[in-house]
Amino acid sequence: MKITSFAVVLVLILLFIFVRNHIDLEDNRTNMLLQTRYNRAIDTATQDAAQALITNVSQPLESQYQSAKNVRINKEQAADTFFQTMYMNFNVTHDPTGQYVLNSYIPALVLIGYDGYYMYQFEEYRNARGETEFRHVWSPKKPYVYKDQYDNTYSFTLDDYVTIQRKADEQWVKGFRGEIAEQSGVPLLEDASAFDAARRTTIVNAIQNDLERSINQYNVTSKRYGTSYTFTVPYISQEDWNNTINDAGVLAFVQGIPLGSQYYNNYALGGARIIKKETFQGIDVDGQKYYFSTKTCKSEYSAEEVFTTAKEAAQKGYIPIRCGIGN
């Protein structure tokens, strides 16, 4: 082969390699941009859902155990908000077919409540016309249940309020761990660290096991509807699990969206913590008006008025008091 012919062949080979690398770089760049867009979409949808989780319910009626974490959740509103935000971010708000396809990439949502959680998962469902559909449906509420070596059964919450059925006498005990530890006769309550570890492990394991079951069932059923992607439970870091079970919130999974030669697979979590605002109650004690902060004081006297600031109470003629009167 002449030197010129060899040079031409070498140039063609190098040109092919260059073009192929350029195409790969462009594909990687496009995939990264798409992945960033999808990450932003699922994060936004999950945060919106977490905020909707605690809307349109009467939160002042909650916290019956004096816990900021014990809030009533609106699971339907949360799920609707999640999907509406996803539809908007994927430009399928007015496209029922596109919405159906997008829904198929969301195998499960987990709505985490104070004393239990809900799964919004795919199941076969018979509609009013008797037709079988494959769609998201709600699971029953699932409590955080644990049984110790003495066969005592615990129902945990997102804080240290607990309900226990003692095996020894079949009696029920409930309250905050620190308040009932001594008289309960339950060894686990006497060790705060062991109690918290058991509580967290119970909540995480319950959700993880349920997710695995739900997604495995989704894989089996979805094959009959033409889905070729195999869904899996992604690895969730311990830090994310700790954040997930600190407060009521939403855990969302999106998988199987084509991303070049690969598939998008991610999860997002959003917390719905309520920060209680300080209020001030005005009371009348033998004709004298006083006010106090509801964060630091309680009173046996019925509130005459309730104020959002101390200044507002003072302007109405109330004077501040320390805890003590009417306690």
C-alpha cells in the first residue's frame, strides 16, 4: 500500500473516531440536561405534594398529644398536587395519553403520617363499568408496628409517643416514653436510645419492605400491559431515611423514563413540618385582664380573647403575667 493510501485510510479512521466521540459527547450532554430537568421536576412535584399534604384540614384540632408532628394529612390532595406538577413540568397537562404514559413511570408514592403511612401504588382495578384498569390506588393506613422479645406489641409514631399492648396482662399503655417509662413495666421504654433505634428501624423497614413488595408486584402485572422496563427499589441513604421519618412527608419514585441508551431512575422526598406560631391568650381574673404565651403557659381560665402578638394583647388592655395564675 502506498504511503498516500495509508494516510487516507488513517485519516478516515481518525475522522470516524472523532465523529463518534463527538456524537457520544453530545448524547451525554443531552442526557445530563434531561436528567437535570427530570430531577428538578420530581423534586418540585414532591415538595408541592408535601405542602399540600397538610392543607385543607383543621390543624388546630391536631397535636392532641402536644406534638408538632401529629398533624392530620390530606393524602388525596397531596397525590393530586404531585401529579399535576409532574404533568405541568413534562408538558402533558392537556394530554391524557401523555399523562397515562408518565403515570406508568411512577410505580409508587409513599405518604408518611404521624402514626402510619399510605402507599399510592399500581393495582388492577375494576371500574364502575366492570372494566379492568391498571392504575394507582390507595392502600389502607399501615401502622408502625413492632414486637419485642417479650411479645409486647408497640405502635410507634414519628416522635416518642407510643401505644403498647403488654403481653403479660394484655393491658394497653400509651403516652410519651419519658412519661410512662417508670410505671409501664416495659424494659424498652427505660432506654431512650434503644427505644429511638427500635422506632426508627421499625418505620424504615416497614416502608422498605412494602415498597419492595409493591414494585415487584408492579413488575409482574405491568408486563401484561406492555411494559418492558424492570422497576427496582433504589438505594436510599441513611441520611435521607432519617429526614424522611422525621416529619410527615412524601416519598416519590420515578423510574424507566428513556434517557438515551439508559433509563432515568430516581426518588425524591419532601417534608411537611408545621412550625406552630406563638399565640397569646387573654384571660380575666377577678376583673383584671392578663395575657400569656400559649407556648410557655397554660391556664384553667377560659380565654377571653386570642392574639397573635403581645403588642396586640396589650393594646386591648391586657397585661403580661408569668406562668402561675390559673395554672
